[in-house]
Amino acid sequence: MASDGEVMNNKQVILKHFVDGAPKESDMLVKTSSISLKVESGSKAIVVKNLYLSCDSYVGIRLKNFVPHECSSFTPGSPLEGFGVAKVVDSGYPKFKEGDLVWGTVGWEEYSVIKNPESLFKIHHTDVPLSYYTGILGMQGITAWAGFYKVAAPKKGENVYISAAAGAVGQLVGQFAKLMGCYVVGSAGSKEKVEILKKKLGFDDAFNYKEEHDLNATLKRYFPEGIDLYFETVGGKMLDAVLLNMRLHGRIVVCGMISQYYLSEPEGIHNLMNLPYKRIRMEGLAVIDYFPQYSEFLDVVLALIREEKLVYLEDIAEAIESAPAALVSLFNGRSVGKQVVVVARK
Amino acid sequence: MASDGEVMNNKQVILKHFVDGAPKESDMLVKTSSISLKVESGSKAIVVKNLYLSCDSYVGIRLKNFVPHECSSFTPGSPLEGFGVAKVVDSGYPKFKEGDLVWGTVGWEEYSVIKNPESLFKIHHTDVPLSYYTGILGMQGITAWAGFYKVAAPKKGENVYISAAAGAVGQLVGQFAKLMGCYVVGSAGSKEKVEILKKKLGFDDAFNYKEEHDLNATLKRYFPEGIDLYFETVGGKMLDAVLLNMRLHGRIVVCGMISQYYLSEPEGIHNLMNLPYKRIRMEGLAVIDYFPQYSEFLDVVLALIREEKLVYLEDIAEAIESAPAALVSLFNGRSVGKQVVVVARK
């Protein structure tokens, strides 16, 4: 337990300056400040020790000076923030007590003061790796689950295409689709990832988009009858090629468009006339809308993990000093599976 | 009744050659051929006398050599086709008898032989103008009704924006939205149309998009709180500006993109990242999917017409010789309201 006024060193990942293009390691620095581990008297805040930090593209976006809609830029000189798993050190909030494990938004630092602890989820199930709450049991898990089961209206036997399929969301959606009896093809940006999709994750097929020069022809090859369901995390030319290859009454679930975040102007999409031609539904999804359904999600996905019906790939970087490189790896395609940083294991 | 072998002169609107850009009158010609008004023995075809022809943008599209998806080009040297109202002259099909009024796809000519009469709807209600079955009680009526009530999920008090609002679909959607208690703004391409929207059709406000240089700013002015529901018939820059001004959980019903049909390549749409940011649903609609619900639609809209709760504007061109000019007027913005050609009044 933290004694009154105990002050600890606190390593933090700081934004040095706003970024122009994709983030580079040199845009961040790790520096040591200090923190009191005791909640101020009368405050409803909690103090947590951070265990695992989640590297997500939306963290990278917030390194830019302009961040669109509902998501603010980080402040140069201050630490980054993102989803993480943490242990409560001291609490002014009745729902949490010292020693509780939680997941939610924390600072990219060893210890954080959380002023709005009501936004955190308490972790009750620890028979699975704690890091899972940064991904498969956290934000990306809910995204994949809500996108597939709540938005996409999938049916057995449908043709499902997933871009960025080796990523945190894509690998889960692909496995949900296989469990439902769909035909599932994924794309990724390296031979290694393509092998993983086919051999470890059970996709019916997969391809390296970097080796394809005509994405329209590629998709026609993998989906001669067309695509019923596309999980969009990429945007740009991939989306335009997908629109040409959608089937009647197809659905496109839009979680993100990682290829577009660091362009000065997003690429134009030219094939939207396929929406009325093929009665396509294209729908954006933001995970926070599904947070109220977290326990329904957890019942489904925990059971699948325990029954070993889901494979989950993590790419775990050791120590907070590795966090800038881990974040950057999301944008240069180097990370395979969910990118996590371990700050401490307990 | 047509006596055996009666042969009549039959004026037809013929496609002279495929068009490159928007259709011109000189791409069509009206010529007289001959037709037997008697169905061949053993055929299930019917022969009809065409009364009203519907000028629709999809008719214009079919003058191009390349027509995307589920909709074929016309054949040079042959008559155009489109929706129309007709009277049965002779019938080999048990459901229809001589003298019945029908609507559905007919040739652009005085008389047509219809080989698939099962696709036609019988007209039972003649207390409204027969020409209404080319629009408000036909294809555009179902499009507006299905788009608004079945796809858009509208709610009282929502902010609705309609482009091409003085057109056949737009004027109806706007009135449906007003009947539901929405705030409705429309845009059109002339001062005259804007006045009609505000003074005759009961829109809350309207503007001439040709006088606006920054559509994003324009939409912010008319919708300071954003747009909940957009009815898309235009595409291009208008859609990009709308995406910037959509509200959380907004819906975009895509019926068509008339600004794009005659471009060699459709314009790029750059602002689709707003789909996930704002959880927008964008859904394409094709009217034929709702033909099985025609009687449900008819109950609703006939009642509204009889109670004088709907205003319906038609632009009626006299005689089949005026059909090429009437079709062209859709694409140069000259037609106000539903463009119809009267071939014969009975």
C-alpha cells in the first residue's frame, strides 16, 4: 500500500512535437518525472500502476495537431494516452479498491492518476493473460465482435474479405467469420503475415497486397462470385477495388482507414455508385458505442478463448522504453498481431 | 378491339447512336414503323397503347454504350424503354384484359408488345391523374417511400437535407419528412426551383447550389447542428460536403448520383472517414427490391394524395415527338418536378 505522500519515479512517454506524416520514434521521448501514489483527500480519482499498454492506430493519430472528431490531439510535453491494463494502487472511488485490476484509458507511463475512474472496466477473469484486456478482451475485441455480430449481419456461407487481416481486429473478425461458416480471405502486407493467416488463424486464403498490382483483378481471383462482407480498416485504393467486387446486398463495416490517416488529403473513392447498383450498406462503427454491451461481449469471447476456439496473436514489446518503437511499428507494417507494451507484469 | 391482323402506324423514339456525355436531342430520332395490335395465338404477350412515358435519369444512362450493373444499354436503331402508363389493347396473359390500365416498363413508342407482362402493375385507382403512375404512384414514389420509411429510419425533429429536391424523388422525400415533423432543407439548381421548394412544397428552407461557392460552409449555415439524414441523388462534391456536416449516427440513403453518370471517371469522395467518426450508415437503394411491397406503399401514398397532404409537381411534355427534348431536360436541370411525356390521354 502507498503510504501518505509516497512519491515515486515515473517514466513517461512524452510527445516531443506534433507529427506531420506517420509517427517516428524521434517524435517521442521517454523521460522520468515523479508522482504521488496517494489520492488526494476528498478526490474520487484513483492512482494505478500500469501493466500493459495497447498500441493502437488511434494513439498514433493523436500525435497530429489536427485530429478529426471526438478525439483530441495530445499535448507536446505531456505523456501519450491509450488503452491499458493497470492495477489500482490507491482509490478515492468506491467501485475500485487497492489491488483491483482494471482496463481502460491510462497514460503512457508507469503510474497514472485517473481522474475519471468511472470510465474504467474492472477485470474479474484472470485465468487468461492480462494483456488480452488490451486487445481481444478490450477495445479491438469489442470492435471485432460488434462489427461482425451487431453491424455486419453475417450469414453462414457468405464470402468475407478482411484487409489488415493480421492486425488486432482483423484476426478476430476472420475467426468469428470462420466459426459462422463463412468463406474468409484476408490480406496483409508481408509473406509472414499471409502464412500466419492461412496456417495459424484458419483463413481459407490470404494474399500479400504489396505483391498485387491490380487489386480489382486480385479480388476477382479470390472472390469470383463477389464479396458479401468487407471489414474496412484500410481505405483508399483497397476500398475502391472492394466496391467493384461487392455482391448484391453486400455490407461494408468501416472501422478505420489506416492508409489515409497521414495523407495531407485522403485519397478519393471513385466507385460509390456501386452502393445503389448493388444495394450495399456501408456503416461506420465506433467501439465506444458498444461499451455498454461489454458483459455480453465478454461472455461470448471468454468462452471461445477458454474452449480454444480462438487463436490470438500478440506482439509484446518489453518495457516502457520500447513503447515509441512499438507504436511506430503499427504504421510501417512491422507488427504482427496485437502490438502491446509490457510496463510491468504485476 | 383490334381486329385480326390490324396493323397501325407506330411512332417510336429511336436511339441513333451511343452517347458520350449527357444525352442530346440529336442522339435520338422519332420515326414511324408499323405494329400489329393483335397478340399472336398462343403467346402470353400483351399489346398496349402507351399513354404516359416517364423521363428518368436511368433512361438517359442507357444511351451510353457502357452501363454498369443490372441495366443494359439500348440498341442503336431500336426504341428506348422506360416506365410508362399504358392501356391494354390485346392480351394473351390471363391477368390482363383489353381496356385494363397498367404501369411498368414499355417502349418509347405509341404501341408496345410486352413479352413479360408479369412485370406490369395493374392500375385500380383512377380517381387520381393517370400520369401519377409514372412517378408519385410509380417508380419514384416507391423510391422515396422506401428510402425514407424503410431505409432511413427517420425520427421526428431530425434534420433532413435533400439534394435535387425539386426532382421527382426529392420533392416527395421532403414532404414525407415534413409530415414526420423533421426540419427539411432542399437544394436545387435554379431560383425558380428554390421558390417552389419553399412556397409550394413546404420545405423549411432551400438554396440554389449553383450560387454557393463553398458547399461545406453552405451546409453549416443551414444545419448548424448537423444533418441527421441525407437523401443522395447527386454525388460528387455535394456528397463530400455532406459527409463533413453529418451528425453522429446520421444516415445517407443513396438513390443515385446524377452528377457522376456522364463523367469519364467519377469524382473521388474524400471524406468517408466520417463514417466511423460519426457512425454514419450509408446505404444504397434500388427500387425494384421494393416492388413486392407496392400495395403497402400504395395504401399510404394514395391516402396522402386524397387527403391533399402531398403536393406533386409534374412537367408534362405533349406528344411523343417531344420525348427526346423532355429526356434531355433532366440532365441540363431545366425540368421542374416529374418530367412526363403524354403520348395519348386515353
